[in-house]
Amino acid sequence: MAEKNKTERRVDVEFSFGEPFLDMDTLDRFQRLLMDYAPKWTAGLHIWRYREPKTPMDLTHKSALRDGVISKGLEHGPYYEALVKRFGPPKYDRQRGICELRGASKALILVIEFDQYVLKRNGEIRNWGNTIAMQFLTSQFEGQATKEWIDVFFARACEELAPWHAHASTSSEWAANNLAFNTPDGARVRAVGIDKTKYLPGLYWQNYFGGPYVDFIGRQRLLSAPACRVQEIGGGVLVKVFEDPYSWASPESSDLKRRVLAHLGEEFFFIKEAGPRTTRAPDFSFLGDKLAI
């Protein structure tokens, strides 16, 4: 029961970007934000890998986050090296990787994924290749309520980093929107509604529409959404649908979300209970060689 409650209280934040981290200074700017807003947690920052020694990271050094994440993320393990020795190097060695970072406390887990593609392909699904995901595991962070810390940090990060899309929600809200059972007994689940060439994965507690989404959905439509907070930030629009992330399933928050969805246009979003229907997403062909084909 305690573990279930812990999961239900978890809040996740994800920022997705329209340029590869390999080519931009996005991670340098994110490093400065972490130092400003999470000094206690970052004091013990390290790259974490299962059954490997910690790799400490000192953010007082310029580009420490970017250099550490990309260097560690591009490392190949012994299995890869054995395959290269047997079959030779791959014809095309794609630049991509993922790193999990932890800090001085267990309150936050940070996962950074980078790819030379803005939109990567996984089977028939295309998803963001360059993301920063923050998993908050406790109700308090840096001496204040986690939801209040996120409220301030989310807006500032969207302004400083200019992601194409970002969202924040409890893990239970995300699961209700984007997990489906593969088997009748619920033994296996899969993520649904995550193909960005078809729709956005949903509408959550907090949402940021940047890049192509402002033009595609319409700036004035976004700014006039009947949400509890709407704000123009960094060239995009932040839409905070309801005040308390833990109230997402309440009748009041559910009704507010339905009204915001109807105002913005349900065709832009994945809605699990709606079933198969016509949806719309920006045409990302302009990405050229940054779009996985």
C-alpha cells in the first residue's frame, strides 16, 4: 500500500526539443537553471548506472552537464564491442544516448535522452529524440512543496529553454491517459498515444505549446483557453489546466479539462477513451535530415 501511494504521488515533468542537444547549448542553460533552483539536490549530482560506480558531476564547471551526459551516453558496452569485433563497425553509427542522473537526495531522478534526430523512429511510431524528464518522488523538494517548486520552475524552464512541447502531471494522470493493457488480466501494459506525427499525447495538469504548435493550433486560441492559468512565455503558451496536480481525477478538474480540450480542439490530442478517429499534427517534413525516416 505504501509503495502504491508513493507511485500515485509522483509528479513527472518532461521537456521535448526541436533541436538535437548535440548541436545546441540547451543542456548548458538547463545546468544553470538547476544550480539556481535546486542547489541542495545538485550538490550530490552524479550519473547513475546499475552496478556501476557513480560518476560525480560538478556543475560549477562550464558545460559539465552537457559533456558528462553526452560522453557517458555515447559509451558502448562490452556486448557492443564484441559485435564490432566479430562483424565490423556499423555502416552508419547513429549519435544517440540516454543518462539517468541522481542528486544528494532521493527526491528527484533526472533522465536526459539525446539523439541526432529531432523525431526518432521506434517501429511505426515517431517520438521526440531530445528530452529532459524529471521524476519527483517526494512531496517536498528544496524546502518547499514539490508542486509549488514545479509551478515556478516549469514556467522559467519553458522561458529559458524554449522547448517545442512540455508537460507536467502526476504519474497516475499520465497512466490514465497513456497506458493500455496488452492482456485482459492487466499483466502487461503498453504506452499509447505517443506518436507525435499523429497528435500530442494528451492534456495534463501543466502544458507548454511552443515551436510549431503555436502556429498550428493558433496563438489566440491557446491564450483564450478556459484554464486556471494561461501565460505567453518564451514565444510559446503555457496552459495550466487546474490548480492541484493531485486533483486530476476530481469532477471539477475533469470538467475543466474537457472544456479546455473542446476549446483548443480535441483533434490535436490523443484521447484514450475516444477510440479511433481523425487527428491532426504539424507536418514535420521541414526537419529534413533531422527527421528519422
